[in-house]
Amino acid sequence: MESNYHTLKRTDNQMLMITHLAQLLTYITGFGGLIVPLILWATQKDNVEGMDAHGKAILNFQLSIIVYCILSIPLILIFGLGILLLILIGILAFVMPIVNAIKASNGELPSYPLSLNFVS
């Protein structure tokens, strides 16, 4: 008789919350906000229930932030609109991981606004 032990996923809302909060490493290291959640998602998506959906949402959000930052650079030359966009991106990139970490701790699915779908 075979065991389904390897196919069972555990519910770990703390791991999901840590994965969302790991995005804030960008403010400390400059690049950790993409790499650490990517590593956590890649290693835990088969073990933790909901990690696949949360990890994909985080990666899509982080890649979207990078694209928006790159697009705002030329807009700096046009009446400084790029500076305002960079400020808004910075605020959004700080607040949304905290909001979604709280959602993850309550067992809810994440929602990142203006997130482009790179990983599906």
C-alpha cells in the first residue's frame, strides 16, 4: 500500500507571511526583495498550501515594480513626472507587501494592484 505523505501540503500562514515581508529587503539590500521570495517560492511551492499562488503574485508584483521603475526614468525628463511616479512606486512597493502579509496570515489570497502577469 502506497503512502500519500509526499503529496500532502501543510498549511503554513507564517511562511506565506514571511514570503510577503521578504519583499521589504529591497529597502535594505536593494535587490533582496525579488531573490528571497523567489527562493522561498521555488523551494516551498510543493510543500506549503497556497505558496504557489502567493509566490506567483509576489514575483509578478516585483517584476512589475522593476518595469515601472525603468519606464519612469525617461519620464523624469518630461516635466519631472518620472520623479512623482518613482515616489508612488516606492510607497506602493512598501505598503502592499505589508497589507498582503496580513492577508496571508488570515488565510486570504494576495491582491497586488497594477501587477503585470509575467508568471502564470
